[in-house]
Amino acid sequence: MSTVILGGGIIGTATAYYLSHSPSYSPSKTPIHIVEASPEPFTGASGYAAGFLAKDWFSPAVASLGALSFKLHKELAEQNEGKRKWGYSPSTALSLALSNGVGIGKGERGEDWLRDGTSRAEVAPSEAEVVNDDGTPRWLTKQPGGSLDIISEEDTAAQVDPKRLCTFLLDECRKKGVTIHLNSSPTSLSHDTSGRICGVTISTSSSLSTKTETIPASTLLLTAGPWTPSLFRTLFPTSQLRIPITSLAGHSLVLRSPRHPTPDPSTTSSTSTTSPSHSDPQTHAIFSAPSPQSGINFSPEIFSRTGASSSPSPSSSNSSSSSAAEIYIAGLNSQTLPLPPRADQAQAQTDPSSLQELHRVAVQLLGGHPATAGDVNINDLEILREGVCFRPVSRSGRPIIARVPAEKLGVEMADEGGGVFVSAGHGPWGISLSLGTGKCLAEMVEGRKGTSADVSGLGL
């Protein structure tokens, strides 16, 4: 019984991780393949996301999955030096009111905030307390008339560097014998003499040639993010089912600030994996509503995190590279930016005006104080990376984690114990929900009667 995962982002990789760590897994008897269209892994949202984790910021249908995934993130970090390897750290989330008390409201936990242009902090728990001046992150410039409220503390929020987390998961999959196919695109399904699915044909490109091969498959998982609908249509052209997922582009900057220095390694604890030592910089997540009075017409999201001081090669095991303090700012989204054919082609589609606006807001919120009151902030920020990622969003706003019934496919799998599964549509919560999704999908593939989280409300 072989499993082929089509899409090598964090959802597909997390699923492969849990499948390959199952007692029933055998590289020879139950092989696992990950097929990724890009020549390098994690060139899409999985590598360009903020990496914010929340425990209880979700609607009822997603709440169980959110709690499970938050727990799994903490356990994974405790067991594998997550603090050092991928910057895992508890975080404090705050609502920034830029002017006249205009901050994040305490809205109901619906799922349409992303398209509505509001902040995901609208769905945070309603308890809040005023943050004193000594609790304000040093890297956040004090805004005239602004204020901060705590909306989630360290037992319900955390932060990771998503690229390094993904790299760790993929490295662990390789150690277990999972086969990774990069620069490879599924082109069709293969069938047995009875017309049932028994494999998937992929085309792998190199600088010299293109190779076609068929991978035997008893189970197919479609985890290709916003490319999942087109992938489904390619493989099941006669099916009337349409995967209700579209893409939403989000621009981001990664930067360094002189007010958020990297700690001295000689004074930083290397043993604790779940909480910062006294010498570590505390991680914060800042959410704000649009404030036309302040000249900001979108909902900024700002995260301090521990990134890699020198980015590891995506195809090599270097999860333990040295780390450095950095700040991630985003929140400027677009529904009109066209989805590129592959994730690695996304950076060619950045919108210069959106990046310029992010730069301006970054200086306004994070720049150095001017010498004269009333002047604009000093731009003393070092830009490490500009980027755009295309997140998969569903019509309901909830992720899809489901087995596709054979009658909706129009064809059956040759192995009665196999099937076709779809998981996508996590929106901005792909990193946060990744481990819970991977674990539940692995349990579904193995045919378990129940999953570790209630995902009954996340079907097609």
C-alpha cells in the first residue's frame, strides 16, 4: 500500500511526517512519495508565511484542530530542540490602536475576516488587559495617541520560523525513507485492466531533459495549496466535483531593527525549547485595524521571531544553523494578483506599489524616533527579504480535510484500502494548523475510526 502526496508544502510534508512515524509504516511495504512542482521545496506560502501559532483563535468547526495543532507544535519543539532549530517560542499577541482608540475589535469567530480586509485578531478571545509602557516591545515605535492591549498570552500563542520548521519536517521524512520528487508535476493517472486507479504519472524536468515515470499508488493526497483545484481537474477531468478554493496573495517584508537585537549566544539558554531564557528577546505579535487617520488603510500584522542568520539550503539538513532576531510585517492582501503556474514563480509577481506601501508603514510603525517631534520616523531598518505568497482560501473560510467519495471521482482505487484525500484552504493558518492537519490526515489514510481532532465540519 503506497501513498503519493501531491504538493510538498507544510500540509503535505506534515502528513508525510506523521505517516512515516507511524508504527505501521514500512519503507518497503508502505512507501511514501512527495511530489512537488517547484525545483526547491517551500518556495510558496510555507516558506514565506509569518509563522504565528494560535491555540484558540478559531471558529467552532476548526477549534478542535487548532487546539490539537498548538499542542503538537509545543511537543515537537520540546522533543527536537525546536527553539534552536526553528525558533519556536511562546508569544504575546497584542492589539495596537493607532489613534483614537481604533484597535482590533472583539468580533465573533467567523471565517470571512480575511476577504473582508480585517484582522485575524478579531477572532481572538475577548479577555484583554492594558499593557503598561514597560510591556511594550522595544522595536514598536510609540504612536501618538496609540495604545496596546494584550489579546493572547504565552500559553495560547507562539511563534516559529516556518521555513526552518518545514525543512526539519522534510529532513525527518527523508531519514524515514520518504521519497521526494522535486520539479515534478502530475500529468495523469494510471489504471489497471478494470479501469481502477493504480498509480500516478509524473513529469520531472531537469536542465538537460524531462523524464516521465509512473508511481504506483493505493492512496492519493492532494495538498497543493491554491493549486489544488487545477490539480484535481487535471487528474479527474470527468468528475463534476469542483474544489472550492481560490488564492489570496499577501505581501510581506522581513527586516531587522536596531531595537530588536540578536542575543549574545554566550548568554542565551540552549536547553529550553519552549520558553525564552532571561537573555532571549521576547516574541510578540502585533495586530492593528486600518486607521485612515494615521494613513494606514489595511490591517498590519507584525511578528518578532527568530530567523536563520544564514538561510539553510532547502535540500540539505541544516536545521540547526545559527539564528538571528528579525521582524515580519504583512497584512496587505490582494484577490486580483494572478496565481503563477508554480510556487517558485511567485516572487516574479510582487506588486511594487504594495511593497512600497509596506515599506512606508514599516517605517511608520517600526522606525527610529525622529529628533524633532512631529517629523517622520527615521528609516533605520534593514530589509532582509521582500516577498509575496499565495494562500489557499475556501469559500467557507474553513480548511478542507476530507476523503473524496469514489462516486464523486467517477473512478475507484485499485486497492480497496486506499482512496483520494484533499486538504487545502487553510488561509493564513497553514503553519498553525499544519501539524494537526498532518496527524489527522495520516490517521484517515491509515483507516482509523476516529482522528485526534474533530474534523467532521471540514469536509467538501
